[in-house]
Amino acid sequence: MTERITKRLRISKQVGTPLYRQLQQQLEDLIVSGTWRPREPLPSETELAARLDISVMTVRQAMGLLVNRGLIYREKGRGTFVAPRPLERSLQRLGSFTEDMRARGREPSAQTLLCEVVPAPAQIAADLGFCPGTPVLHLRRLRLVDGFPVALHDAYVTRTDITHAELNSVGSLYALLEQRGIELDEAREVLEAVVADTTTAELLRIRRGAPLLQVTRITWDRHHVPVESITALCRADMYHYSVTLRR
Amino acid sequence: MTERITKRLRISKQVGTPLYRQLQQQLEDLIVSGTWRPREPLPSETELAARLDISVMTVRQAMGLLVNRGLIYREKGRGTFVAPRPLERSLQRLGSFTEDMRARGREPSAQTLLCEVVPAPAQIAADLGFCPGTPVLHLRRLRLVDGFPVALHDAYVTRTDITHAELNSVGSLYALLEQRGIELDEAREVLEAVVADTTTAELLRIRRGAPLLQVTRITWDRHHVPVESITALCRADMYHYSVTLRR
DNA sequence: AACCTATAGTTCTCTATATAATTTCAGTAT
DNA sequence: ATACTGAAATTATATAGAGAACTATAGGTT
């Protein structure tokens, strides 16, 4: 069983990806695909290290990442097990709307309602660490899943050279930023509940006063330079967030 | 500057706490207390290792925990820095309402509206991995901060020997569970937006139809045994959640 | 059958070391 | 003053190894 499964694991120093990342990814694929089920024991660290001819500490590092993602749990003296309920990772990793929806097998799309360079309003400037009035790209988009509106995104982006046409073509703002060499690294989100006003209700095709999840996010690149400040209004009936917490 | 600060760091093998945990905690205290400000460089890993006479890998492990908590960021070749905006940790660590509020310098209290052992309803039983009808403690509490109602908690707890009097005395369900030797380890939360019905509105002193953040949480102990399934309704105007995401 | 002990297996903590990749700084040449 | 090179400094990856702490199992004794 487990022995046959672990024969599928392949890691190589030639790949250019750190060994622990390769292992983490392959183990994660096995878990997410359902090959290993919740509470099923994984091979021990020492066993994997021997089988793959790598150091135990390297295996341990890979496993540590899976623990952090809530996919496995480890018990001293007993072993390592697949965590119950494979997690949605919306609040575990920084992903774009497009990525998140595709990961759920849904077809995301967007209507760009506004795409223009504006002077940064005071609060946005403060969020992004700019002087008020610094030019930023103001981007308002209606986000759809399988053709149905689910969220309204109102973003201020520090990169002002992204065009309406590019957005329509590529779809994902994050993908466009990454094409430009911006390495997204970290974001901070604040989640609140609000009710829909008339304009938002119309766009999202819900009644005025319906509950919305409001998500405010500031995103930084790997040099901790701010990239984006966005407020998203999400239909609460079609879209919710999940997270694993640790003690 | 940094030299004087690091003279305050003390770790000892006698303490019984792993060295990396001791260091992580002390560094965290320095950051949270404001001794180190955002973007300020921390001592390098090698410097700390030399100063504390411990291995670089041990320092690195401590730092890794701080990175995971969003308190610092590391740049290859440059160093380690305090992350901007010290984070509220509500969605980073598993903490109780009581702990969270105290951490924010607020005075939490509760009114227990219901505290009785009941047969687990089907959905709760499914959440907790029980047979329907298994006895669970049903606990409904109005949570207050500085005397003002902010949330309504409706919990089903697997430990049925907790009394109304204990809750009133100690206040924190998690503290009571921990007194009983239950080591809380992990929780999964789902966040949604809803609107207040008449009963909830009255209890929370808001208008009917006002937005609420609904948080559904299942908590497990360190053996991954379910401890609690809870639904919290939180006033959106007084209480919101934050989280750091990583790419 | 119950209990105790020894052993094996597993994760946890820690050490020492090395190389790779990146950034920064100092020295030298133009 | 500027540009280039090499060294120093820093984090990132990886290794090998050891002992501690815990769990599970097997075997022996009562």
C-alpha cells in the first residue's frame, strides 16, 4: 500500500527546485488527490529519507510545510498522519481570485468597470506607504464564477502601466504583475461583514441589505514593497473563507 | 542599540522549554512591545547564535516561527527585519475569545444563556465525528467587551462535565478545558456574512437586518480528537478578523 | 490474565558543518 | 568621481549525527 505509493516519489537535485519543496509538493499531491485518506499514516521521516536517499532534516522540512498548511499532523512516538478534512486554502496562502476559483474547478471571469490612473486618496496612500496624490492604478472589477457575479473588487495598484486590454486578455491581475517581475509575497487581510447598498446590490444581483463579506487586503512583494490595496465585496451566499488555526 | 537590546536575551537549557521556543518568545516580546520597530534589522542568525552560544540552526528555527507569525521577514543577503504593522493574531493562532480580547487590552465577560447536556444534533455529531445523539454540552453565551455585547456564541462541547458555575467563575471555556488536561491544538474556521434576526439583534443590541460576521469553528486537541463545534455571530461594527497570507 | 521490562520505532531538539545564492562593502584602477 | 572586482556578510539549502521524549509491541514473570 504505502510502499507502492512511495515508489512514485521522485526527487532530483537536477531539477533546480529545493529538494524539500519537491517532496512537499509530491506529498501534497498525494494527499489532495485522495490517494492518502484522512488519518492514514504517512511513511516515517526516517523511512522517506532512506528511500529517497536524502537527509532526515530535509524530509522534516518538507513535512513542516505540510503541517503549516494543515494537511498533515505529527504525533511524537506515533507517526505522521493525514489531517481530517483536506483544507480549502483560501486563507492559508496568498492566491488571487482567479487562482482560487480555478483551484476549485470553477471558471472565473471579470468585467472591468473602471481602469484608470488616479492620485492616491489619503487612506490608500497611507495603506501603501505613499504620499497622498501619488499616481496609482484604480481598478474596479465585477468578478464572476461560471458566469454569475460573486464579488466586486475595488483595487488600487502601485503598478500603473497595466491596461484595460491586458486585464481583459489575461484576466488575473496577479499574473500580470508577475509577468512584470513582481514577486508577490505576503498580504494582510481584514474580514468584516457589511450589507449591500443599492449600487452593489445591482451589480451582484442581490437584494439591497443582503449580507456581504467585506475583505480588505494589502499585498506586498518579496522586498516588502506594497503592491496593492483592495477592498472586495463578496456575496455571502456563494463565497466564504476558511482557515486553519494552530495553538 | 541592537547590541544593548540583545544583551537582554537569555536562554537556558535548564528551563525545560526548547531553546528555539525561548528565543522565539523573547524576540517576539521585543517586537510586540515596540522595542524594535517595523523595518528595523534584527541581529543576524550567526550573530545571535554566537552571542547565545547556540547553533545557527536553532536560531533559524526560532526565526522561522516568527516568520510564520508574520512578525518578521527575511531577505537573503540582506538580513532579517521586523515586519511592518505588527499583526493582530486572531487568525494566526488558535486563541479563545477571552485570550484575544485580553491581548487587545479589553475586558471580556460573558452571560451564559444556556448550559446543558443534550444529545448531539445530526450536523454537530457529523462535525465532531460522533454518532447522532451522543451527549454533548450545549453552551450558548453572550460575549461582552468592556460591558458591551459583541458576539453570540453557540457551542457544542464534547466535554460534558463543565458547569455553569465554573464558566461564570473562570470565564474562558478554553481555560477550563486546559485545566482538565485537554491540549487544544488546531481549529478550522469558516467565515461568512449574515444578517441579524430578531432574537440575535435584541441580544446584541443592534437593529434587525444588521450585518454580522458568522464564524463556524471546529476545534481539535493534540491527538486530533474533536473538542468543540461552535458558531459565533459577531457584531460587524465592533469586531473583525485579520490574517496574514503568504505566497 | 495482568503487569513489568526491554526493545524497536517515531518524532523532537540540537549540534556542527558545508555549499549556494544574494547583497553589501571596501579597495583599487581609471 | 565612477566603475569594477573581490571579500565579507547574510540568508537558504542540505547533510550527518546524536540524544531526548514519547508510543507501541513483544516477551517474560507472577
